[in-house]
Amino acid sequence: MRFGHLSLLLFLLISFSATPQINRSIPSEKPKLIVKIVVSQMRFDYLSRYWDKFGDNGFKTLVNEGTYCRNARFNYMLTQAYPGLATISTGAMPSVHGIISDKWYNRGTNAEVDAVLDEKVNSIGGSFFSGKYSAKNLVTSTFGDELRLSNAQSKVVSIALDAGSAILLGGHSANGMFWFDTEKGLWVSSSYFAQNLPVWVDTFNSKGFANLYTDREWKALQPLDKYEEADTASIKSDEKKKTIAQKLKGMVDGLIGKPQPKKDFKSLLENPYGNLLTKDMAIAAIIGEELGNDEHTDLLCITFSANRNISQKFGPHSIEMEDTYLKLDREIGHFLEFINLTIGKENTLVVLTSDQGVASTPDFLEKSKIPGGYFEPQKAMILLASYLNAVYGQGKWIIGYHDKQIYLNRKLIEDSNLNLADFQQKVANFMLEFSGVANSTTAHNLQNGSFTNGIMVKFQNSFNQRRSGDVIINLEPGWIERNGNITSANSPYDYDTHVPLIFYGWKAKRKSVLSPVLMNDIAPTLSVLLGITWPNGAIGTPIKEMLE
């Protein structure tokens, strides 16, 4: 047993000794605990790609013993992490729940809006800025909120390294909402959710697991030549092999094997030990909050968000990505083992899915002669501004650009006696001239049209009249925005929308579901299983295979 597991289990077993043991018989009428596990930016094909290297107790257990929805997808344009998490928790589309993007532009304040940032709340338990987050921008209720409304004795706890993932999966009224403060290396919260940290969180923080994991080197689980699923097929010569080996020893910044500076807690956001810390915190939450200990169904939300950062930094076909999933498989296996020993598989419903997929890097596609490329938004906005100045005269016609959304200066357009819809269409038409741009539409079209099929449905499902841009673009398959990372998600294509969805445990039958499932079906399905009110913006359809 690894030292991290040993240390944590010693701590937890002492705590658990006073906890009543669960009566093991037939499944309870309702699950005692629902666990939502979101592995951020997990493409559907990762399960098959790494299958032969997974152990028997992690992902394979979920797939082999659970209800595996093989055709689950997001059905909107801007498939980013925060809209994905909000869609899973609310059963609504971004057009309704309001989290249209990780960030957007606020015309009223002329400033960028972070989906969960809230300057009016205070940090609880950490550095000054670490807790200034809330769910105020999420305009609908979540499954967790409705669970709490239906039964005040039910508990809801949500955990992730970043505040946005924890908050948007958990909701407004969670009993416990916790994320990681990278300045002090502590789990924290905000005054929006609580006035003080629970004693068990203070106790967990005092154990120093963050210090322990930060000091570790990222070492590959297997010899380099065993990572066949990674992009090493072109590595033939000894010199090239040597280059990759050096990278694994840390000679290139940030890669596996590089000794991290001590107390640089930010490193946990982009290496597998961040996932280990998240899992440890989740187990501590089950013990500390006594989740699943009575007949009142509790909810635990866990987001493994380190995967998102690793994927964007190294790409979905990297050795780093493969190694991350092999390590995460072990952590999930350990977590399931803990659940089975304490609460019981028959009393716990585990739902594993992802908030988005991710695109292959254009460089990787090029090796197979598959079209792709990088769209340069900054250069595009400079050219667009020049074009608008030439057509309409000098002026600051563009006030913002965020993740394929163009925000126009509506006041200047109005003062210039120009028609806003015509102006938007002029911009949309110009954007189609750029290489890599496949589609471009306007807020006017999305507000006034009603679409039932095709790409415009996904545009409309992402569009919120108060928050979205005046013009929204979509890139060609294989194209991504150049944003400082080597790849990203944020498209309506299969590699970004198709994600795993598995129900495991309480009354989940062993079956493979091939019929289409949308990700906003999850919250209604769980609501029907518990017989509670759906989240108030939910428009999904309960998954019939889970109700049979």
C-alpha cells in the first residue's frame, strides 16, 4: 500500500471507529448516498484506449458492473468545463441555467465576468481571495438544491480543486462546498455557503497531505516504451527516445519527473497528485459529514479537475495524459473499495461522467494528414476592427471577445443611428472569411429564430440573451483557438461532446445502453429515482434504462 493511502486510512479508520456500521442486506428503498464523479475533460474514447492497462477495481468495475451509457453527449455549442458542470447538475441548457461559458463579458459593468467569482463574499479558512466565489450566476436550481428542499436532513457536499467545479456541480444550498487554496495549501470555502469550516476539514488540513503530495515527483507508472497509446509512434531513433526520456526526468519544465519547488501548491492543479488529494478529501467528507449513515439520501459531488489542466497543457495523446488516467484508475478503485466497505455498493449510487471532451492537437492531426489548425482570435479582432473602421468610421466598435463570442459596442452603434441586426450580420459575414471558421451567426438570429435540427440548435442551446455575445462563431473540425494551451475543448463536435456516463451501485443493472442520452438527462433521472422535484430549469428526459 502506498504511503499516501496508508496515512489517510490510519486517520480515517480512527475517525470511522465511532461510526455505526451499515446493515448489509438488500438495497435500500432509496440510495443512502449518491456520488457524482466528474472526471474533467474525459473523452469517451479514453476508456477503450487505456482499457488493457486499467486495473480490475476502477474504471473496469464501473463499466462491467454498471449501466454504461455509450452514446451520451452534450447538445450545445460552447462545450467548456463550467457550462458542462452546470448542465449536469441542473438538467438545463446553458441558455437557461446561464453559465454560457467559463467567462463572459458584462455590458453593464464593461468587465469580464468569471462564472463563479463574487467579490461580495468572504473567504472561509484560507487566503483573502481564495474564497471569493459563489453560485450567484447560476440562475436555476440544481439536483442538490432540490434534494435539500425535499428533505432538510439530506446532506449535500461538493469537492474540487477549483471553486467553479465544486460550486456548479453542487449548487446554491450545499451543506459543504470546498475547494483548494493554492496559496496556503488548504481546503477552503466561502461565506456564501458557511460561516466556518467544519471541524473535520480543519482536522484534514492539519494532516498536511497537500505538503506531502506537493513534494512528490511525478514518476511514470510504467517504462516509457509501454505507453503505446500515447503519441510516441513516430519515435524511432535512439536520439528521439533519449529526448522523451529526458522530458520524463524533468529536463523540460512541468513534465513528469520534474521535482516541484516545495510549497508550490499550484503544481497540484496539473499533476495526478491533485486527483489523489481530491479523493482523500472526498473520503474524509464521507466520514466527517457521516454521509450515507441513515435513510435520508445524501449527495457527494467530486470533480477531478486536474485532468482538465493536464490535458490542455500536454494534449489528449500525450504520455502525461495516459499516465494520469492510469493513476486515476487506481484512485477510483480505492474510493470504490472504501464505499463498499463502509456504506455498501447496494446503498450507494455512483454516477461517473465528464464535463467536456477535448480536441486532438492540430500538430497530432497533421501527422495523419487530417485537416486542423489554430484560429488566432487576437489577430482576427484586429482585422475586424480595421474593417469596421473602414466601413463605419473610426470608433471602438468591439468591446470584448470571449471564447468564440464577439461583443459589440451597442451604445456606439445606437448613437451612430445604425441598425444593430444589420451590424451584427456584417460582422458575422466578415468572420466567415477567416481560415478555420465554419459557421457564424448573430444574437438577432438566435433571439428570433426557432431551430429544430442541425448546428443552429447547438448555437441556440448555448445562447443566453443577457450574457451571450452579439456574434458567435464555430470553427471547422480539428481547429481550436490559440489561447496559450496546446489544445482545448469548446466545440459541438464529437471529440468535445461525447463523454462517458456510467451508473453503478444501487439498483443499477449491468447493461450497455446504446440509445442516445443527453447530459441534461442526468438530473431528471436522479430526481425521478428519488421521487423529488426536478431542478426548476430542467428540460431533460429521464433515462428509461435506469428506471426499468
